[in-house]
Amino acid sequence: MPESQELKKLCVCGRSKRMPMCDNSHSAEGWSCAETSTHEIIGFCSSHRYRNLAMKLASHYSDSLILPGQATPALEYLVILADPLDLEFPVRAFQSVQAKRRSVLSLGAPPEVLSDLFPSVPISGLDTEDMTVTFKMACEILDGNDTGSASSRSLKSAFVSHAVVDESLLMSAVEYLRNYFSADLFLCAD
């Protein structure tokens, strides 16, 4: 590839003042500003179930929708719509997308239950019964008109009451709660 067509590199070491874009302080190491990259203000991500809500919010704020498997722009603010029934992509996005600020909007779970998954990030609960109300609540939170904040409580320990013969049926749900909520669950076999 001719040097004039070579893509500019993103700064990944953390020394750049404009993280994640290179500020040319690494020119001796071959790093320079990425001219073709876009820098979005707000990026919205969600599980598949709430993709339409994330899409509507991205459209409302004229910003971007973060989708699995697609390149992610540099963000000022990452908003995660967290569906407690499908947390795989939101957690992965939280861990991998570079953003100066982040917040989580919990859809159907008390905010305190998600606090271990999304540490040091404000988590607000939204009504999931009426999507029109949910959209309006999300806009109020994003516009700074909501005074709610995440609680420091989280699900720590619980016994799962069940018939012993059904224990194998519960294991996938128990593992999900253990993996995504750091819940200390115990069954009869424990």
C-alpha cells in the first residue's frame, strides 16, 4: 500500500491527551492522528430485545448505534441499555468501547442488581411496560433532568429453593446469575 494511502493509527497506549485518537506525541513510534475515524458524541448499545429503543435514542440525539461485530467510533459518552435477560453484548461493550463517560439504563432490573457488572457507573432504572414512557424517561436522564442514582446494594447471597430432581434444569439460570450478577447462589447439592 502506498504511504499516502496508509491508514492512520489509533493511540492505544493511553498517553495521548485526546485518547483514543493519537495526538502525535508518538510520532517517533510511528503513530499519528487517524484522519478517517469519526468521533461521535453519544453511542447507544443494547441487547437485541431493546435495539429499537437504542435506535430511536440514537436517532433522537443524532448519534450512533453500537452493534455487535461493527467497528466502534471514539465516543464522548456511552449509554448502555441493560436488559437483565440478555447482558452478553452490553457487558462486552462496556468492557471494550472507549468512552470518556458512561451510564447504564436498566430495563427491568433494579439498578442495584447491575452495580457489580457496571462498576463506578451511574445506573438508572427505566419503566419497561410502556416504551413511550421508557423513551421519555431515558431522554430525561440523558438530558440531566433525572435525580435518581444507583444504589450501592447488590444481590449477594441466596438459596434457590427447588425440587432435587429439577436441579439440572436450574443450572443454566444459576450460572447466568453467578456470571453476570456475581450472585452467591447455593442449591441443595452445595
